[in-house]
Amino acid sequence: MPYPQFDRFAVRQKPLAERANKIRIERDAVPLDQAPRNLSVPAREIISETAARIREARRQDRPVMLAFGAHTIKNGLGPLLIRFLEEGWVTHLATNGAGVIHDWEFAFQGASGEDVRKNVDRGEFGNWQETGHHINLAIVVGAFEGKGYGEAVGAFIENEGLTIPSGTELEALIRRSVPNEPERAAAAADLLYCVQRFSLQPGPLVVPHPWKKYSVQAAAFRLGAPSTAHPMFGHDIIYNHPLNHGAAIGRAAQRDFLTFAEGVSRLDGGVYLSVGSAVMSPMVFEKSLSMAQNLALQKGRHIEKHYILVADLAESRWDWAKGEPPQDHPDYYLRYHKSFSRMEGTLRTVSADNRDLLLALYQALPRREGRC
């Protein structure tokens, strides 16, 4: 007998406009010329080295991948990430599900960051109609269109809406696709379920995003740069909403994982930046590098000339240049250090606030017009 499941349809979703927010992007966006503050001399030296590595990687047309946790967006660094993309210093962005949500909420209403303690107590945390409905809808439609998770939300923001096919169109497509394109048929079936269950009207759906100039995902979509999202089920508030559809989430997230892995497969001579991501970045990177190494070895090559910078506000008491600490040492369980210490290449670690680190790195690079 199946285990009983919680009924999300019974959860009352409130209008997002009624939520108090801690962060307003117009007020809290970090100016690009702001001086970094609390950086040690060793940290500044590593940042200078990293900038040199980035310049050389881009000179040789090698990728520079930047993976970051949600606080990079919450801390108002969206405009800085956009400039990294626009100037061509960064070729691929990757974040978790929460990073996507904060980026979307900033674009949609100019504010994000609710009071988790108070709102859980009131049964309101995460139960916001527009966030849950729009992001989930963007993903299920994007998955049907063959987009990844980050690309789907980026397109939704940049285009200020999407187009919903009719049930009749989807049913006809499913019948045509089943014999030769079963994945296409499955994606259409996911969307058909949502169209029918939620009485979604066919045709263009216009959703204004007045603050989209602050959106990293929209900028990546506009520039044609990969911006991948790597969510985990139940980690994000969009799972509270009944429109959340697991199959579509999985389909879009899988596409992003494989896009990420493709970038890692070209990382020899490139740079990987992991900023404030304790779990997502190291976990996704190590699986991607293993797959990429497998293919490289089949062709007589070995990926080993990459440069990795791992930055986190939490300090490590272990010298990772000496290898891993013993299992009875607390730092053994710092995944974002331990995983990357196993990934060959050149590893540097910095303890710094993500605002100071990324500002210093951006300012250490020469200004360029347009993507290169």
C-alpha cells in the first residue's frame, strides 16, 4: 500500500504583494566600483592570481565557469554577474534552486527575502502564489520546449511571459510523437496535465518583469550564455505550490546537469570558480569531471590543467595543500573543500564575503566591451 502523501492543493497560497521582504534590489544592489573591504593579503594575492588565470583562459578560448550559492544573488551581486557575462570573462553560470527564485523575485517585484522564522510559525513561508505559479509554469513549459531549468526561467523573465499550447495541440503532438520521440511525448504529457488540472488558457501569457535588468538568468538567456540550475527536491519554496511538477523539474534539471558537464569537459586550461556553495557546486562538479575524464581518457587525453578557486565565508582550519584531514577532524566534513581537493588541477581556497571577493576579482580584470 502506498504511503500517504501531503495534499499541496489544500495549502492556501497568499499574494506575493502581501509579503514583507528584507531586500530591495534597487537599494541593495552592489555598485561595481565599490571598494572591497575585508580581504586579507593572502586573499588578495589569490584573487590576483585568479584574474591572471581567467585572462589566460579567455585568451585561449577556454571556459570560465562560476558556480554560486543563493546568497550571491541575495547580496545584490546580480549586476556584477551580468557584467562578467557581458564582458566575456565568465562563460557559464550555475546556481541552485534558491538562486533562481531570488533572481526571479527581484525581476518580478524588485524585492526578495522573507522572514523564515515568523512565516513558518504562521504557516506562510514559501506559500506565495506568484512565485510558485510562475516559476513552476516557466519550467514545465520550458521543459516541453526543450529548455533547461535556468534557461526556461531566464526566457520567461527576458520575454516577460510565455506561450501555452492548447490541450488539443498537445494531445495531437503526443499521438504523433509516441512512436519515435517518446521523450517529446512525455514532456507534452506533463504540460497537458498542468493545462487541464489548472485550467491554463492557451496562447500568450504576459507577465511583466519591471526589474528584469537586474536578472542574471534573463541576461544569460539574452546573451546566449549557459546559466544552469541544479535544484534538489524539497529544498525550495516552489515545491510548496501544487503546480510544481516533478517530471518537468527533473527533465529540465537533467538538461542543465548535462550542459554543465559539457562545460566541465572543456575545462582543461580553463577556470572554475565556486563561490559560497557548500553542497551543490562540489557535488555537481565531481560527477561532471568524472564523466568528462572518462571520455577524455578514451581519446588518450587527461583533464588536469584546470584552475579551481573555492571561496566561502566560513574559515577552514586545515591546510588543504597538504591533502585531506583525517576523518576525526571537523574540516574533513567541509564538502566544498574536501571534494575540490580531490579534483586535480590547481586549487586555491579563500575565506571571504562573496561581495568582497567578486568585486575584487572583477576590478582586477581589464574592462572589455561585448562578449569575447
